[in-house]
Amino acid sequence: MIFETLSVFPEVFEPYLGVSILGRARRAGVYEFAAHDLRDWTHDRHRTVDDAPFGGGQGMLMKPEPLYEALDDLASHGPRPHVVFFSPCGRRFDQRVAERLAGEERLLLVCGRYEGMDERAYALADEVLSLGDYVLTGGELAALVVIDAVCRLLPGALGDEMSAVDESFSPAGLLEYAQYTRPASFRGMDVPEVLLSGDHARVAAWRRQSAIERTALWRPDLLEGADLTDDERERAREIARRAVTGEERGDGRASS
Ligand code: SAH
């Protein structure tokens, strides 16, 4: 898969993409990355990419011309890019969107700055995505978030092919179960005995229960779409109800 960014700060991507899983995956050829500098498609001495908004108001907007020229140019070679723009006004990025984007051959991520873009620029986008209901200074972090979330879904990105399977927001629609490492006893907090038992069936049952409890406590909004049996759903609703009334601990370590 090919990821490309178009922004006025192309230098911010490499440090993050160079380390850990993303760095290893790139070196292994799981994905390719190129950061394009929007100023390469300007023609004035100052390489201007912004201008004041018509109608007045604060701040500057990204001009449409360099964006159109850049996209014409970039789309003229290689596979047709799927073009994503970023804006707080966009559709919320989530794991389902990441899964869909992982099926693209070439993703071109266009990052805004300043007060955003001339409205006509959005006609270039196949879709507009938002990270969430807050305003960032630029789209570069959003692009890195998308690359990170999509990349780890690509075949060969994670060392263990299974590790993306029962994570939070996986198709079962539950948060991930609680996990522990050594020491088994730490500052008076003990790892649940079943996890030390070596009994795989009991461990699997405990994990399922833990995932349901955590989802009910922390993200009861996910229960509706979760893949649960009638009994599990009933129990999850009960945990969520008790959490609202303060009867259940709110830290995910529900007593069972
Ligand atoms: N004036 C705009 C915000 C512009 S912020 C508004 O009020 O809607 C500048 C740039 O940062 C945007 O063009 C976008 O690329 C990026 N950005 C800011 N917040 C973002 C968010 N929540 N999700 C994704 N990108 C965001």
C-alpha cells in the first residue's frame, strides 16, 4: 500500500514513521510512504499557499490553486489515489473507516493548516475525515493517526498475525479484555488466578467476560452493536445500569 501526504510541513512525518511497528513494516515493504510539500506547486517567490478570507474574518485560508495543481500532478502517475482531506467538519474516523481504507491501493492524505481551506478545495476529496470534536492546528497529526491505524491492519505489519483479531473495536464490537504481565502480585494487586491456571478454556471464558464488563462500564454505547448472546447482553446491561447508579467500580475491574 502507498501512503502519501500533501502538506506544508512534510518534515513532521518521518520521525514517527521510522520507529517501532511502522518503521519495521516500512522497511519490510508492507507499505511505501512519500511526503509531498504543497509549496512545490506554487509559482511565486514566497511560495504562497494561503490568503485572506473573502468577507473578512480572522486568519488565513489555504488557496485552491496549489492544491488543485498538486492533485492533478500526483494523480497523473501511478494507481488512482483515494484522496482524503481532514477537517473537524468531516466524518469521524474510526476502526471501521480504517478497515475500509486498508483496502485501498494508494491513499493521498491532504493536510490543512491555518483556518482551513477554500471551500472549493474539498471538491478534490473522495472523503473528508475528522479525528474528533476538537480543533487541531493542522492535519498532519490526523494523517499520522490514519496511517498508523490503517498500517497495522495490513498483512505482515504486526509480527503476530492474530494480534489485531480480538482488540478493541474488532468485529465483535467489544473493548479488549484486561491484560496483565509479571509480577503476579504487585503492591497488593493480584492477577486473577484463572490467568495463571494454564487452563485455556477458562482463560478464554474469563477474557470474554472481562471484555463485556469493560465495554459495559466504559463504553456502554458500544453494547448495542456488539455481538453478544442474550445472557451476555442481559448481564452487560445490568453492569452498565449499576455503573450509572454508582454500584459498580468505574475502573474496569468490576467485581464478578
Ligand atoms: N477553521 C476550521 C479549523 C481549521 S484547523 C474549523 O473551525 O472547522 C486547520 C487544519 O487542521 C484543518 O484544515 C484540518 O486539516 C486540521 N484539523 C483540525 N482539527 C481537526 C480534526 N478534529 N480532525 C482532523 N483534522 C483536523
